[in-house]
Amino acid sequence: MDPFQYFHYCAKGADARNFILCNADFKAVFNIIALCAAVTGVTVVSFSIEDSHPHILLFGTLARCARFKVLFESICRHYAADTRKGGAGFLLRGELYSIGEDLAYLRNVAVYTIIQATKDGKWIMPYDYKWGTGSMYFRGGFYTPVWLFDDEGIVREPVRFGSLSAKERQRIVHSRQYTIPDDWLICNGLILPSNYIDVGRFESIYKTPNCFRVFLSSTRSREEEMLTRMAEERGVALEDGEARSCCGDECKVLFGTRDPRRLNAMQRIELARVLRRKHHLTRRQLATVVRLPEEEIRQWIP
């Protein structure tokens, strides 16, 4: 049985290039996150979008969260190809990090997914950042969501997605194949996070506003611990030639051939497990050397 668990999706600098080039890109990625949540059934707990890469906290099965990752990157890639000449060198290859059972680590990661704009030097606090969900948690009473304000500061009324024309709907979701529920609310061209963000789940991670405040003031030691855990989870990216050589050696020992193409699917999974355990290859490299889709690797390799 594939248990429900928390995952942190993000991309390091070398694996993301020309991710956001303009305000239209921010809006597109903002809406693509919503679309992927609707299509995969994954619970999105929090997120923030930076010019260089996104941070998203997901809750769901490994299989569904892996599908969220693949779908998100695919739709973003197609969006870039459709809106930029030659794709403008767009690159996004994220990682899906399992959080595990450590509550303190989960609290570090959850807050990390919403403080990126402030942490990276933007002159704004997380609760005012438009391209993240930091404004949604531990709010008292009534408040006006930041996404309801247009560029002139006027509060606009949300509309139902189903009330829009087919052309408008496609322009919002950036997909001909996938869509969102008709009753989801749209404002200023944005799919409102209130349609799908699990605010209660985020708040339950901290239990009290005071606990959240403590973790919001993220210390360097907490951040270093989290980055170390992410590096351990990601694995080691060897040179491609060395990774192929390791694969050939282990394949020969296990199955008497150096060519993984001669193996069936389950033998390739077994080979990937050995390579992960002994050589700490990244899941992306495992997918390449054993010749299986990365989505399949993520379902089988912890």
C-alpha cells in the first residue's frame, strides 16, 4: 500500500534555467500548480514561486506526487515553448524529497516553502507575497486575499471558472488536455489558492500561531540541516560516463550482462535499487542508465 506522506518539490539552480522571465510567467506557473493539484488529486499544502525555481509542499501518495511533478514540469515546458521563441532556453528538472516522520524537519520545510521571497532578498514579507501562499495561514477574522487586488489596487470580484468562455478557460490553465472544476473561483486571471490549498493541514503542522512564528524566524542551523537532508535524499550526481560504468558493472554481477536493455522491467528496478544503495545515484540518473521513465523510478526507489 502506497501511504500518504509529505513531499517537498523544488529545483536547485543547476536544474532550473529561465524559469520566470516576466509577470505573465508568474501568473502561468501560479495557475499550473492549481491545475496539477486538480488533475492528480494531490493536496497542495503551501508553495512559493521564485524567478529561478518553485518550492511546493505536497501531501499524498508517492505515485500521485510523482505524477504531480512530471505533469507540472511538462506543462511548464510546453508553456515556455508556446510563449517564447525556441523556448528561450527553459529548463526545469525538479526533485521530490520525502519529508519522513520528523515533525521538526516538516516544520522547517513547510515554512521554507513560503519564505523564499524574503529569504532571497525581495523587499516583502511572506504574508504579502503574491506568488506564494504565505498570506493564507493563521489569519484572524475576515481579510482580503492579495490575489483579489488588480494592478491598480482595486478589489475585484471572483468569478466561476465555468462561467468563462472556452478560450478564456484554456488561457488560464495553459492546457488543451487538462482542466479544473467549473466551480473553482478565478480573479484577475488567477486560480485562487482557496480552491485547493489545505490551510488546515498547514496550520496543524505547527498547532499554534506562536509555534509558527518561531519557525518563521528560520535560523541558519535549521536551514543548513534541511539542505543537508535534501542533499542526502537527492543522491550524488556522478559524471554520466561514470554512472553508466557503475550500471554496467552491477548489471554484469547481477544478471550476467552489461546491457540493461536486455533486462525486463522488474530486473531494471532491482538494478536501480542496487545502484541507489551502493553508489547513491540520483533518481534522474537511475532512470537514464537503467532505461526506465523517471516517474516509474520514483514509485519504486525510496
